[in-house]
Amino acid sequence: MRTVYLKCTGVDRYLSFETPDLMKVRDRIETIKHVPSRHCAKYLYLIDGRISEAVGRKAPSDKGSAARGPRGRDVSFQEYDGEEVALFNVYTSKREGTLRICALPLNSVYEPWTREIAEYFDRFDRDNHVFPFNRGKVWRECRSAWEGLVYPIENYKVIEVDLKGNVILNENGKKKSKTITRHTRPFNLHAIRHIRATDLVVYYGFNGPNLSAFAGWTLSTAMQVSSSINKYVSLDWRSYFHKLLKKRF
């Protein structure tokens, strides 16, 4: 348990929140009472995904974010070096729905949720959405599972704008930016992506190309290579699958 300093409703005070490890997050996901939302959260964890890559409907408040959730047909099975593999088709948000393939071992020794989610897909007709609701529904159903949890946000830069939303320029004509220092946020669905990505790097040894293929990172941004190869990398599941064959559970 860590004590995290937060600013709440204009009053500075110390509150006790927990920054969870991966197994704590998995345990909390298992407590989600609404079964479709629980499966949705597990799916997001497995694919290291964004909520828009799971849900089949767009919320009224969504602007510029399409619902790209899977249908019953978006899972298939192959074999790799004697291991059964579930291949999930994921339509990547922030990359105009570019297809990537998330390959996961079906053997529960490596990942106990893969078979459960693959079998859940099988309940749906091939053209029907597996998670036929919007992000608001999942947030509401999952909210109580995150009670008392926070997750860290590392330093990042934002472009400054004026009160009318116009970008502010420096004297040299470049966009003015400021650095937001490391801080914490209340845990939410997107935090699953942070926790999972960290584990893929630290425990499974994923590198930049692996994260691009599996989680949808833009390779041209991460590694300064031509954007034309992104579509090939995103389908190259064999480049990382062997790293997931690491016993943990």
C-alpha cells in the first residue's frame, strides 16, 4: 500500500490509495459482476487494447473515436511449435482500424484467460459483435472493481492552447508545449493497457517491434522507420509468440 498525494475538490490532502501489481489487477477483473463486461475487461487485458477496440457500439459522447469491437468471426486457431494458438483479429484504434493479430497461447499454464475468451467468442454468430454495447456501459459495470486503486502516468508534453482552443506559438513560430510531470490517476479501463504493456516488456521481454505487432504501437513513431511497414509488422504474430510461452500461473 502506498500513500499517494492527490488534489481533491480544491483541497490538498493525503489519501491512501494502492498502486496495484499485475496479479492484483487480474484479481479485481475477476470480481466484475456483469459477465459480458468482465469478459470485455479480460479481452482488453489479453490484447493490451483500448476500449474502442472491444466495444461494438459508439457512445453518444464519443467524438472522433469509432467502435471497432470484434465479431464472432474474429478469432481463429493455429499451431505453433506444438502449442495451440488463438489468433484474435483486432482493428486498431488511432490507426484507422488497421488489422493486427494478437496471438495468445491456449494452454492455461501460460495464460488461463485465453481459452475462456475464445470460447466466449464462439457463442456469437460470425457477423455479430461479441461486446454489443458502448464504453459507458463497461465503465459503469467495472467501476466498483477499481475502488482504491491508482496508476502512474509518466512525464509527457501537451501543446498549449488559448481560451478559444487555438494553438499557441513560440516566438520562433513553433508550437508551444509544456511538460506534465509524473503523477497518478484513479484506475480505469485504460490503466489495464498500461499495466499489461509494462508486463509484456518486463516479464515477457517484448521489444518495440513486438509491441507494435501485438499492441498496435506505431512503429514509425517508436523506431523512426517507414510507416509503410506498419501493416506488415501488425500481422507478424510469429515474431513475438514464442516469448509468451513462459509459465507463470
